[in-house]
Amino acid sequence: MSIWWSLQLRREAASVPLARRLLLGTMETAGVDPDICYDLSVALSEACANAVEHGGDAPTDDYRVTAFIDGDTCRIEVTDSGPGFRRPQPPAPVPTPTQAPADAEDGRGLFLIEALTDHVRYRNRTGRRGAVVSFDKILKWREGAALPMAS
């Protein structure tokens, strides 16, 4: 069995807990281990917070969250309509963060996503404004899970 859902949300702070609660409810109902649920909910919150803060020119711009649970993997993708990731001069790839600045009070979201998930991809939308952050995590199941997923 697989589960997927997609939300189109306004770039408002109140949208972040909405996306997080939907993800947590889905994973808890499926029987995902609570530690994995927590890691993914924090990573999703950070990705959504980035979309709210940087994802467009007007506060009414939307962003999209899509989550897939397929077998033992969860993939989450957050897409906004902001300026995208700044690219170095070609042919260098989109920069990937490797270490949070020690004195930074913000800007740690991408670092947290990398620390809490198994695989992260950053890219700019093709042919349109915006950034896409997607990340995967291998799932573990609670003992006696109601809906353990089989590939």
C-alpha cells in the first residue's frame, strides 16, 4: 500500500503547523515509529518555514507540500514560487549546505533537514521561479502497527 497527499498553502506562518499535523497524523495512523515521525515533522516544519519566509514576492503567494509514503520510504517535497536558490556561475551545481554558521540565529533550516533525513535534494524549478526542497527517510514501524506498508 502507498499513501500520498498534496497541499497548496498560503505563505502564512499558520500553514506550517497544519502541514506538520497532517503528516504526523498520516504517519501515526500508518504505524510509523514515533522517532521517525518526529524527525520528519521537524524537517517538514523547517522546509515550510523556509517557503513562508523566502517563497515569493507577496504574502499571498502559495507553496505546495507533497508527501509520499511508499513501502518503507517517505518522500516529502516543498515547492515555492520565490527567487530560487542562488546559483554560482555555471557549471557549478546549486550549493548544498554542509555546516550551520556557529553564530547564526536563523538560516539553520536546511542544515536540520539534512541532519534529520536520509537524502536531500535542492533545485530550482524548471522554467519557472521557485525552489524545490525534497527529502527522503527510511521508515521504521511500531510493533503491532495497524497499517504496516509492504512494497
